[in-house]
Amino acid sequence: MSKVYFLGAGPGAPDLLTLRAVRILESCKLVYAPQPFEVTFSAHLQGKSVRIPFDFYFADLISQIELQLKVSSVAFLVPGDLTFYSPFQALVDALGDRAVVVPGVGTANAAAAFLKRTFDLPDVCNRAIIASPRTLGADGALSLRHLAAPGVTLLIYMNNLPLPELVDQLRAGYGECVPIALLHRLGLPGEEVVIGSLDTIVGQVGDRDFFNLTTADRRPALTLVVAGKTLAATVDGTWWDYRRDHIWRFRSGDGE
């Protein structure tokens, strides 16, 4: 029975596609790939019909999928994966048992690897929060300044605030200058990463529009923002040894 596979495609770098996703992709004749994935995954798409899913209304997209399922399975390359801010949930729900979701390397995971940082760190950051200004602040809901508290690593997707305003909100929440990183098109052509602090980042970025706020293309930009002390913290072996003695060490029957 043909299936519709939603393949977590990470930030869009083809070498981050899982082995399972590669195997499934090879078996599908029709692939829906959002821009710029039709380019970055081109080596995996040879000989396939490739369409951009966001060119279609929902009902038309479902109709196309239904027709294709009579011939072969269908694949969607899902930015990041289904975990956060994915527009594909409605398709998964509509397709029911015919939908199969394959996890991928999420953008947050790729960012942590690039920065060589864990986003929660004992005595530095005790929680990581994923949020977007596009879904905050309306109808009395929390804003970024409420989330950006001491002890928090904040991961900001789809920012739609001018950078000076974003920095002001973060400073109001953190109450101090903390490190911040802008990861633009991570793993894609045109990748650019700017790492600084709330005091320096606006000057470092200058007039570059990492968030598509001044261009004709108003779609969410492929820029992840990470802020928090963990970005610059250094760690010694104290917590390692504590875990070794109290958590990891094999405990025999006599309690030693």
C-alpha cells in the first residue's frame, strides 16, 4: 500500500538526511520539496517529479496526493522536522494511517552542533525554551521579555521583529547582557553565522536583513536566533565527576 512520507530534512543540508529517509526517498516518484530544498537535495531527486508544496491550496494538494498514491508513494521533505512550527500537521491528520513521519535532524540540533554547545548547562542554564515572536504577545499572551529570564537558553524561530527591538526585549527579560547567535541558512548555500552579545549584535549585523523584514519576500527567513549564557560558558570536570560518583557508577548489591 502506498504511503505519504514526511521526511525530516533538517536545515536543508543533504548530508544530514537520515539513512532511513534516503532509502524511502529513493522509492518515491513524486516529492514535495519547499524552496530551496529542491536545489540542495537535487542529487536525491534525479528522475523524480518535484513540486513545491506551498504553491497549492490545501484541497488541491490533497487531490494531487490521492491521484499519485494510485501509482506510488509520495514524499515531503519537511524543513527541520515535524516537531516545531511545522505547517504539515494538517496533511498528516488528513491522510491518517497513510501518513508516515520520519524524524530528522531538527534545526535546533544542527545549531547546537554548529555552536558546539549544550543548551542546558548546570549552574548556567537550567532550561531551554523554543518560541517565536509570531505566536507570542497577542491577546495578553507572553512576550519574549517574559521568556528571556536568567537561567534560560532561548531559541527563537521565525523572528519578525527588527533586530534592535528583539535585542531590547531580550535585555528586558534577561536583565543583563548575554551572548546571542544568529544562524542564517544553516547548512545551506549562503550560510552566515554571527555570534556576539546583546551589546554588540546590532552593530555586527549592520544593514543585513536576516529576517526578510525589508524585502519583497516576506516569508519567514531561514534564521534561528539563540540567546543565553550557555553560549559563552566554560565547563570544567566537576559535574562529570559528580555524575560518575552518584549516577553513572555501577552499584553492586551491597550498595557500594
